[in-house]
Amino acid sequence: MNDPKEFRKFAHQFVDWMADYLENIESYPVKSQVKPGEIFSKIPDFAPEKGESMESIFQDFQRIILPGITHWQSPGFHAYFPGNSSYPSLLAEMLTATLGAQCMKWVTSPAATELEEKVMNWLKELIGIPAGWDGVIQDTASTATLTAILCAREKYSNFSINEKGFVGENKYRIYCSTETHSSIEKAVRIAGYGKNSLVKIKTDSNYALDPLALEATIRNDINIGLEPVCVVATLGTTGSTAIDPLDKIASICEKNNIWLHVDAAYAGTALFLPEYKWMINGINKADSFVFNPHKWLFTNFDCSAYFVKDKELLIRTFEILPEYLKTSTGKKVNDYCDWGIQLGRRFRALKLWFVLRNFGVEGIQNKLRFHISLSKEFRNFIDNDKEFELITEPSVNVVCFHFIPPEISDIEKINLINETLLEEINKSGEVFLSHTKLNGVYTIRMVIGQTNVERKHIVNAWELIKKSSLLLKF
Ligand SMILES: *Cc1c(COP(=O)(O)O)cnc(C)c1O
């Protein structure tokens, strides 16, 4: 297709399809029901020699691809953490795709850079990041955390590892809780510290990092000649959204001159609400912070907001200037390719701008509060049923529970029954929930943060869960 008329025709048709899809999304099974290899086997082994018509490509999209899609925008999606979206975000993504701008440097699209700086300042103020910090959009929290862990490495090695690599025995240690996201270990491996440098600290009964254990471990490590360089605190762990006690952790880091990175990938969005601002107490003593608007802030994947106290250190860690990237604007402007790992960058600020403006702060707060109130109601469904049990009190909008079959007390059996229960629930196609293990207990997680979830969806989900439990044979 190389004809603007054709493009216009299909673009209109696709927009109609998009609106229909979103309107009727509940008619699709939330979790894709295909078997491994099913989609692969339906796609030809070789690319076509001659161009094919858009009609036939689009038909195949509907016939082959759609059945293999898990519908993240369905209000029945309660798995993992949401990757939620919204109309304003989608509209911005259409424009972003149309501009097709690669926004690595200021000069490659000044508006992208300057809008990014502005919306990150908005976010900074909204969620309570100190005014002197700077923000930059990353693709994911995994990348942002890797960025932080690399900055810590360069800070404490006085930038020598960027020059020479690790020399001699590595004495650096990085700390996080046993409930921390797997991306921290991945980052530690990629950054060259080695997995054995990562020290996992035990948690309290709410699955939050135990600061006394952290302090004792750090003290002990220093005594035996190791060098603590970084602590990762989590606001909203992936398993149960436990909130690590940031203020206490921050004091320990400040006292021992350790980089503190805060991973608030999911729950950071709750900082839009004054009643959750307590979570971020101590941030002024931290060094870096990440949260994902692409999870619970109605902004299409991917969009991860990374904030740092010392942008010069960040830039010094990543800046690299081959001749073909030299510009005359120098330090007057931000060249965000020097603020992280990737050179090429999408124009992600646009969708964030659309979302923040179209919802307004109040609109966002109302939605978040509504999700949290639904979670409280769902928590009570569980708590009021003798055959179900909360595994931990929800801190935000994730309810962790399991089914306790009558007259069975062996935890391995109970775990197995819950695994079967979850499979049954998801097979219905009406909802999609996922699980974790907390303290050895198979835990079903009900996340209530999809953009368009309503009360009826959680009432239906609860009925379905209850019904499925009654049909179990054991
Ligand atoms: C989701 C999540 C991550 C990873 O986020 P990506 O953006 O997918 O890399 C990291 N940490 C926590 C606590 C998370 O919930």
C-alpha cells in the first residue's frame, strides 16, 4: 500500500474495529485459550514474495492472531499487575506511531524532549518526589533498576568499572528483600556484580523488608571487609504489594553511604493519593525511584518513570559521544539517550501528557480510589467466607487469598487444590487471575486495577470463584 487514499480507508476501518473491540471486549475469553504452537503453525514458514492486500492481512489478524491474544484491557483481567490503557492514551499512541519520530536527542525532536521533561516534572510533583530531582522515561522498570544499579557501581568505583571492568575480587554487595522482583537479580547479573553479590533480607509477617535484619547484615558485611553499595526497597512487592519501610531503610542507607533505589513499579501510582503519601516518606534520603505509568496509570505499555537525585552522575555513567551524535546544543538541552541504556527512544511522553490532561489529577484519583474501594469489598467477600482465607491484608488493591477445603490440613494438598481451582477459574474465560507463593502457600491474587473494572465484575468474579470451589473434587 502506497496510496494515501487506501491508507485513509483502512485507517478509518481500523479505528472502527478498535472501538468495537473495546466496546465488546467482554465477549472474548480474557485468557487466551490456545495451545502452545497453535498460532505458530497457522503462519506460513516463509515471508511472501509479493505484497499481499491489506484486506487479507487484516483478515488473518482477526482469524489467527486474535484468538492468541490475552485481553489485558478486559475488565475481567485480574492477573499479574494490569498493563492498563485508556482512550486518551490510545489516541496518543496513534499519533506517536504516525509521527514515527525517534527521540534519542533533543535535536531529533525538540518537542519530545521538552514535553518529557515537563510531564516528568508534573509526575514528580504529583507523587512527592523531591523538587531537585530529575526524571526520564524508560521502557520498563527492569531497565530503570538496571540503570540505578549501574549508577551505584560507577559511583562507588569512582567510574573505574566503566573504564576497566571489574578488577580483582568483587566486594560489592547489593541488598533487597526475599520478596523483591526478579528484575533486581537480573540487573545485578547484567551489571557484572554476579548473583552472589545480591543479599536477600528476610521480611516481616507482612512480607515487607525487615530493616533490623538489613542493618545487622550490612554491619556484618562491612566488618568482614565487604562493601555495601546499593539497597533496593520496594513499594508494592509483586507477590502481595507489601510496602517496605522506606524511611527506616533510607536512614540505614544514609548512615552507611549506600545507594538507595526505590522500586515502586506498581504501587507508585497510589502516590497520587494523599492517603498513600506516607509510603514515600524518606525519599529525600534515597538516590533513585521508579514507577510504571504503564501498569496502573492508564498509559499504554511501555512507559516507566525513573527519577534520580543526581542527574550528572546518571549522565556520566551513560554518556558516550561518537562524532555522528555530536550536536551544537550541548548542555543547554537534555539528550535523553545519555540518561539510560538505549540510544533510540520512542516518543512516550505524548501518551502520558494526553492521559494526565484528559483524566486530570482528580479523574485519576477518583479511579484509583474506586479500584481500592472495590478491593476492600472483595477482601470482605473472602474474609466473610469460612472456606476462604486472606493470606495477608491488602495494602492497596491486590487481594491475596486461598481456598481452605474442609477437613484438609496438609499444606501441600491445599496448595495443589488451589492450583486446580485457579485453572478452573481461568478456563471459564470470564476472568484471569494469577498466583504466587507466599511463605510456601499457593496464593491466588486478585488485582483490581483494570481501567474499566466495575463493581459487577468483582461480584461476578467472586461468584465464579465460589462456584468453581464447590465443583472441586478432592
Ligand atoms: C512489574 C514490576 C517490575 C517489572 O516491571 P517491568 O516494567 O515489566 O520491567 C519490577 N518491580 C516490581 C515491584 C514490579 O511490580
